Amino acid sequence: MQKHYIISTGICWHTLLTFLALSIAGGFSQAEPVVPGTGFSIPKVGDNFEDEEWSFRYNLPKSSKNLDERTRGPGGRSKNGRWYEGVKRGQPDVVRRVATPENGIPGSKGALLLRSRQTGIPRLASYQLQQDDFICNVRSRLGGALPVHQTPNFVVRVFMPPVEEWENRRGPTFAIRAAVETTNTGSRGLFSTAGSERETYWPGMFINFKNKERSRLDYDTAYLSIRSDRYGRDFKGPAITQTGWWTFGMSFTPDGQVHYYASEGVDDLTEEDHLTSQYPYGFRCERFKTFFFNVCNGDNGKTWSTPWIIDDSAVYYIEP
């Protein structure tokens, strides 16, 4: 198995685990983490991209509501109805079925390429970090969100290309995230509401790149960051020392915790792949709405993002 390596100094795991233990403490009871991929799979959602007729209708220009309040509907949508353009930021510029890269899931012949050049307002470069969203159509296909008493969880495989194909920019380049709901009864974390109402928030894992030109090192580095601790702060996770296929997953337990997992390769996740468990923003998660991906770049109108490939995404639940 040929692998491409990113040289990295890594992190101090003792320090990190101590910090994580303190982060999730403070009045919340804690359930045991649940490994993503546990329980019954839901055939209506997720995708293995094996259909040779798989396609995506863009409906351009795409949305950029987060920047100029314009949605430019109707949004893009996959032919099979399993994916759609994010209303807030718009879909990636390239959404295309491709042959599965080497060493993917055994038997897999198709995967999905996600890549962007203009991640901000269409035809107007911002020269700042921007991102596009590619969203799995979970809630409407299931008729609603999944309550956490069912322990919803999801898994996806992600192909990280060789380092020379990464956008040569410091910062986040890709993310695996979830949209979840809580009941907000006041001012918590980064959010503030009057009264009691449902609040959506978006925990996840970001892949960050440090190019050697910006880090003053003689090698490139990459690492995961986690969104977020109970105060809404992103924090550094493990170093990425190897490109190629990775498996990511998140689970949501009845106590409202969010559990994060990642592992090199395409094997099923295990307990050893657990990164951390958190109450992001101090919220207890109550409902799982969907999962999605961010494709990020510097939005200069010329430079393409790193070419990310995803495959074999699936959603599971435990209690019927």
C-alpha cells in the first residue's frame, strides 16, 4: 500500500487529554462514547456513489447568503435526491463522480470529487477564507430529525490527495460536520436568545494545513481541529502524518454529548479511534438533523481548493 506522508512534530497527547477531560466536565453527566457505525444503517440516506448515472444539477449562480443575503434559488441537487446545495454558502464548484482512488473500500468503483475555486460571492473575489457546503439530505428524506435517544451516528471515508496537490495556503481546507439541535433557554456559548427556542449548531472536524512557507519550517504539516469545547472554542486534535484514505465519524448520545472519531484507512472505526467527547458551546444535543462537508479556499478567483474525495457515507441509529 503506497502512502504519501506529511512530516509533523505531532502533539502532546497527555496535555490534550487532560484538557479534554476538563472541557467536558462541569455539571453534565457523561455517557460512554458510541463508535460511529454502530446500530442499524438507514438506506434512505447516505451514498456509496456506485450508480454510474450519478449526477448533480448545479442551478448556478450558487448561494452566498452568508456574505450578501442572496440565496439565488432553486439550489443545486443530486439526481438521486440525497445531496443538496447549502442555502447559506452554496455548493462546491465541482461535484463529480470519479473512479475510486486506490486502496478504497473493497469493491468500490465510484466516489465523489468536491472542489471549489470561487467559494464566496459568485464572480467577486473576497481574497479571504471562504467555504462551500455540500449537505446530505437526511431530514427531509426521513421526515424529520433523529432524536438523540436513538443514538444517531454517521461515518464517511475521505481521500486526502498527495501533499503536492493541496492548496498551498495555511488554514482550514476541508471539514466533516453535523447539524444538530438543542433547546436554548437563554444565553449559552456563542449564542444568545430570548425565551426558549430551538437552536441549530454545527460541530465537526476540520482538516488544517500549514505550508512550510508560512510556518518557517522546512516541511509542510497538517492536523485536525475540533469544533468545539463547551465554551465554543476550536481546539487542536491529532496531527495528520499520512495522506490517502481516512475514516471519520460522529455520534450523538442520549446525554447530549457529541463524540468525534477519526482513523487512517477505510476499516470500520473502533473504540481506539475516539478523539474526544464534548458538549459544544455548552449545549446538550437533542436532535441530529444532517451531516455535511465544507470545501475551503482563499477565494482569490484563481486558485483551486484541495481536491477532496468522499465515499461510502452512512447514517446509523441504535434504538428504534
